[in-house]
Amino acid sequence: MAKAPKKLIGTNDVDLFPGTNKDDIYFGQGGDDILKGLDGDDNCNGGTGKDLVDGGRGNDTVNGGAGDDTLNGGDGNDTITGAAGKDKISGGNGDDTVDGGSGDDNISGNAGNDNLSGGSGNDRLRGNSGNDVIAGNTGNDRMLGGSGDDLLIWNNGDGNDAISGNDGRDTVLVNGSGLQGDNFVLGKNAQNKAFFERTGLDGQAVDLFNLVVDTSEVFNVVGGGGNDTFTVKDLTGAGVELIQFDGGEGNDSLNAQETAIQISAQGGAGDDTLIGSSANDTLDGGDGNDVVVGAKGDDRMIGGAGDDVLAWADGDGNDIMSGNDGRDTIAVQGALAKGDNFVLGKNAAGKAFFERNGLDGQPVNATNGGFTLTVDTSEVFNVLGEGGNDTFVINDLANTGVEVIQFAGGEGNDSVDASKSSTRLIADGGAGDDILTGGTGTITVTNANNIAVTTGDTMTGGLGKDQFRFLNDPFANGNPAQNLNQPDVVTDFEQGQAKDQLVFGGQAFGLNELKFLKGDVKQLSGDSNLLILEGEFANAGLAAAAIRDNNNITAGRGVFVYFNNTLGFSRAVFSTDLANGGPFSVQANMTNLGSSALQANFVKENFALA
């Protein structure tokens, strides 16, 4: 037979409830009462006054009521509420739940996995042994985890707290504003302790707080709503081992470049920017168009839904990347001073695999400049060679999901070989003598250095509808020199409909449209500014003079294509004044067009403006 609970109600004087082995129910009412539950699952309510309550053994419910109470749960899994007043609370053995209520409370969880809340006031909370959850709540609180793997919590609206996890693997959890964007900074103070602060809301320097953290292995920061920023500074010697960040909603920003602590970050909804540390990080952009930068270390980068950019820069480690949904871009930036030897292909699992296997022609590995990227999903590869003589070999990428490869060589004599690839290639050789070889996919080649003082590039489109682009004015900077001996070389120009194109920058060349006309130079007339000359000429000067001498040609700036019988191939030439034989610049040698009869095969669609 179950024991009937014993219910006693006190007076407004000092009452003593000695307790029984039953499930007791005590109400102390007014006065400084003493309530002892002894055995059983007791319900002890001190009421007003400075009460002493001991639940004893069993799973007790203890409420101190108003006044400065001393509360002890005893053995068992107890629920203890301090209510109003400066209370001293001990959970005792067992997994206890304690709420200090209002007032400056002193709370100890003792043994067991306890859940401690300070309530309002400047509280001191100690978890002691066990895996405890501790929240200071409002006020400037002191939280000590004790032994065990503890969770110490700061919520939006709480005060300036001091936190120490003590023994075990402890976590500090910070929950930011649910509506506004938090500006968080984590670093260390003069005593080499971790120091966390909110410096503003929505960019405004208001509603500040700080946490001084004596010991904690993990920092978990939840941004909540708004556009949050989280800057992580140097934490050497502060004892922090892992930083977790969840941006939540909004366009959030994480920058951990200054620290060597491992980062695990989730951008959440919104267009987020996540920059990792020098450790091995995991960065997930979540929904939105995110920018994810692993920085140094061997990182795992995930774009999530949206059109994301996943970036690697010179000096970073061996990363694993996955763009997931949306049209995602892998951005690689090579060495500023040395030439990179890049290779893009696929691994045994059929995933896109990118590596740098050399610098300035010398072999490298993970310890001296080498790196690899394993890419689960991404539609675009954007590779920037920067300085030095770069090489970029593009192998078969069938079924990897890669749709476009973009390459900018920068300075130096760069080489791109996509002869084994059917993926679309957009290549800009930049300054220097560049060799660009396409495969069976569509290639767009941009010559960014076609000016009089530079040498030309060699461009091979391969099979497919290729574009060879000329975007810079050859007479820029007031230089009237004719670029006769340094044109670019196109080795495999295909004439006809839906074939290759020579593309000229309309603004740079001063051309609004191209009016196509071909035939014998003596028979041409009108204001056409794209002239295909059928016949042969010994050089560009003689071809330009023949156009000038035909008084029926009225066009000014334009392009003419002629066959050079001295060199044995066709050439494309830009002129500042066709009708009057103005200064001209040879733009392209089409070395595969080795007969004057082939001039007739040019069509208007072989040319375009950009």
C-alpha cells in the first residue's frame, strides 16, 4: 500500500517540520522556518522568512519563497526554486534542477548532472561534479562548471558574467538577439583569459556585454536573427579548443583568420561570409548565396543551397568542397610571385580533383606549397594564376558536374592545356607570352595584353565554338605605334556559321557595330567597317594602302582581314581610319588559314563586339 502524504501548514511564527519517511507536503508560511523532508518525495515550501529547508532523500520539490533562504535538496533528483531573496542553495546528490529566482543567490549543484539557473541578480553558480547545465540569467553572474563536461550559457539580455568550466570538456553557449544583428568579438584579455564581448547591435555601439572565461574548451555562439558579425582573434594559451558558430537568419559574417583554433560554423539562412582559422575547419554556408573561405588548414567547405563561392588562396591547406544546390563557384588564387603548376581532373570516385603539384617547375607537397582540393559538387572553377609562369592542365571532367572553367593567368608566361577536356573554358592569359590550348568544349580566350609594348599570345581553341577576345585599345596611353610584329597567334580558327569568333571590345576600339563586307578590295564600297579582302598582299601596310586608295570606302575605325603571302596565312588588323589609311595594329595571325582562297569562307558570324 502506498504511503499517504503528510500535509502540514505552518504559522507566521518560527515553525519546525521534522519530516517523516512519507511523501511530505509542508507550507512554512511566515517566519524563519525549518523544514526537513527526510525520506520520500517531499514538497517543501518555506514561505516568507529566512527558511532552512532540507528535502532529504527522494526526488523532492523545494521552494524557498520570499526571504534569504538556505535550501538543500539532499539525495535524489530534486527541483529547487529560491524565489525572492539572497538564497543559498545546494542540490545535493542527484540530477537536480535549480532556479535561484530574484536576488543575489549562491547555488551549488553538487554531485549529479544538474541544471542550474541563477534568475535575476548577481549570482554565483557552481555545478560541482557531473555534466551540468548552468545559466546565469540576468545580472552579473559567476558560473563555475566544476568537474565534468559542463554547458555554461549566456542569453540575450543577460549581464557581464565570469565563467570557468574547470575540469572536463566544457562549452560556453552564447545566444544572441533573436531580432537584431549582434557584433561579437572573441579574444583574450591581459591575463590571457578568453574574453568575449558584444560590441553592438545592428552596427550600433549599444547594449554591450562581456564574458571573462577562465577555462572552457568550446565556445558555441548562436547569432539568432539579424545580420551578425563574429570576429575571432588570437586565443593562444586561453585553453579554447573549438569554436562553433550558427549565424541563424540574416546575412552573417565570421572572420577567424587571426586564430589557430578549430572552427565549426553554420551560416544559416541569408547571404553569409565565413572565413576560417588556420586549423582544420568545417564551414557550411547554409541557405543563401554564401562566400566560404577555409583559409589555412585542411578544411571542409559546404556551400548549401544558393549560388555560393568556395575559395582557396595560396598558403591554404588540402580542402574538401561541396557546393550543393545552386550554381556554385570554386575560386583558387595562386602564388603572387611564383608560377603555379595546376592540374584539374577527377579522382577514382568521379569527383572533381584539383591540385598544385609544383611551384616554378619544382615539385611540391603538403609541407612546401602543394595542396589538393576534392570537390563534391560545383558548377564553376575560377582559377587565378597571379604572378609567375603558371601551367594549368585540365583533364576529363565528364560527370563531375563542372560546367565552366575560368582561368586568368595574370603576369608571366602562362600555359593552359585543356586538350583532354570537353568542358567549357574561358581563359585570359594576361600579361606575358601565353599558350592556351582548348579541348572539345567551347573556349573563350581573352587577350588582356594586346598593346604595342607586349608580345603576343598563342591561342588554340580546339574543337567547339571558340571565342578569341581582344579587349584593350592597342593605341592606349597615347602610344601611336603600330603593333605589326607582336600580334596574337590563333592556331585553329574555324570559319563559317556557328564556328569560331574574333571578338573586339567595342568601347576600347571605338566600335558601336560591325558592318560586314567581303570581296576584291577594288570592288568594295560604302561605310562597312569589317572588310574581308579576297586576294593577297605582302604585308598589312600594302593592304591598308589598297583600302585607302579605293575612294569608295568611307568607313573610319574598323577591322580588315587579309592574306599575307609573305607569311602564308590570314591576319586580322584594326585600323583607326580605314578610308584614309590611318594607324593600324595587327591583332591576330590565323596560322591555320594557309591559302588566300580561304578568305571567301569568312562570314559575319565569325566576328563580334563585346
